[in-house]
Amino acid sequence: MINELFCIFSPSLVITGNHLVKLPVAASFSDFKGQFTLPDFSAISNPAIWITALTISVVASIETLLCIEAGDKLDPYKRFSSGNTELKAQGIGNIIAGLIGGIPMTSVIVRTTANINAGARTKFSAIFHGLLLLLTVILIPNLLNKIPMATLAAILLMIGFKLSSPKVFKRMWHAGKFQFVPFIATVIGVVSLDLLKGVGIGLVMSILFILRGNMKFAYFFNKEKHKDGEDVIIDLAQEVSFLNKAALKQTLAHLPHNSTVIISAKNTVYIDYDVLELIRDFSNYGSKEKNINVMLKDFKKVYQIENT
């Protein structure tokens, strides 16, 4: 809007060219069909193609998993998203997109945040969002091409600030050096290098910090013959690291309805902050969907989980 006003009152301030969104504009249905192209399989034996494809798939997968993690934290209902399901859907979508001349896609935190801020509650919001994007690209590409790229960059900066505000750094600092050092190393690596290298650096440092502690089982849980209404006991092991989060998350997500879950930390010496956060969110929010009563036993003062 401001840029259009500049066109009228101050042409010297107008943003043009590569600084604007550039979407193809179809003058006819034939032009629209011409935007779809079949893949060229003649280069399938080129090693450079496979290296590029592997790099894109790894980066896109990491970005999607990070988006899921951030989306779960933003979700007011604190539900758990399945990383496996998301990656399968992304893979199928990228295969179809490649067959019709599209570019790889991934989950994006901006769209997730927009859906949450709009009050969306179900997965249908993502489908509806995609349909709206498709219709706008088809029907009003000329209007979209007036949007400055700086506007989209500003939105990304605002979302990024909300996800990595000073409160996040403060919380990670108080969580201890085993959390803060890998966290700050990841942040520096992502900003100074790129997403893949930054996450890799953080992952390596985290593994070095907790490698010894992961020689033990994270928790003990017998999932056989549990029925609705029965008590479920989860005994945490002596040391529980972030590498155990996925398994524990999967266990909590498949607990039976209308049951009582007892999570015991009687023999636990170390619990990773992410695991504590997972247990807290499940206790306060996630358990309510299945009418699960969560009881926390013998959590030491340093690991005390407060219900909100």
C-alpha cells in the first residue's frame, strides 16, 4: 500500500524490479498450462543432481522438524505433532511437485503462526490455507506482484524474534550449561554459516555432552495389555537426555483414554530440559484431550514441574 502511494506522490522512493514479488502471470488458459512442465530424466545419472537433491531433502527435512517443534510450542492446546507423518506428506508432495515442474516445499513457521493467530484448531486449517494461496496465485498474481520482498522479510524477522526472544536465551541459561552451550552454538552456527551446518554443530555438541549418560535406558514402560481406565506407570531412568525425547513423546501420544498415568523420577539424577518441558506440556494440556490423569512422583526440587 505504501509503495503504491510512493508511485503517486514520490516516485524516487518506489520499490521496483527484483525487490518485488515475482509470480508468473497467465494471460490465457494455455499460458497457465504452459507453466507446468514434465521433468527431464536425461540428467538422472548426473552425480551433481543427486548431491543437490540430497542436500535439499536434508535441509527441508530439518526445517520441517524445527517448524513442527516451534509450532507445538506455539499451539495453545500443546498438542503433539507427528514428525514421521509430516515428513511422509512432505515427501509425497515434493514428488508430485517435481513431476509437474514445481520446486521443493517445506513446512514454514510463518504460515503456522498465521493459522494459530487466526484461531485455527485443526489440521484442516493447513489445507484451507493452501487452497487460499492457490486461488490467489491463479486469480490475482498482478496484485501479489506489487508486494515488496522487504515486507515478507519483515514478517520473517518478527516471527523469528518471537521464537528466539531474550526470554528464550534467559530460560536456556538457567537450564544449565548442558543446555545453553549447544543452544548458543546452534544459534551462532545457523546465523554465521547456514541452517544445516548450524544444526549439525549443535547436534554434535549435545551428543558430546550427554553421550555417557545415554548408555542407560531413558525410562521403563510396559505397554502391553493396558486398557481404558487402567493405571499406566512410567519409571524414568537415572539419566534422561534429549535423545530420549522422541521415544517418550511417542509413548505419551499413544496412552489409552480415561487412564491414570504415573510418571516417576525416583531414581533419576539428570533430566534434559526438553524432556521436562515435554512432560510439563503433556501434564498441563496434552492429557486433557484423552481425559488422562497425570501424576508426577519424586521429582526433585531442581526438576520440579509446576502445573499452570
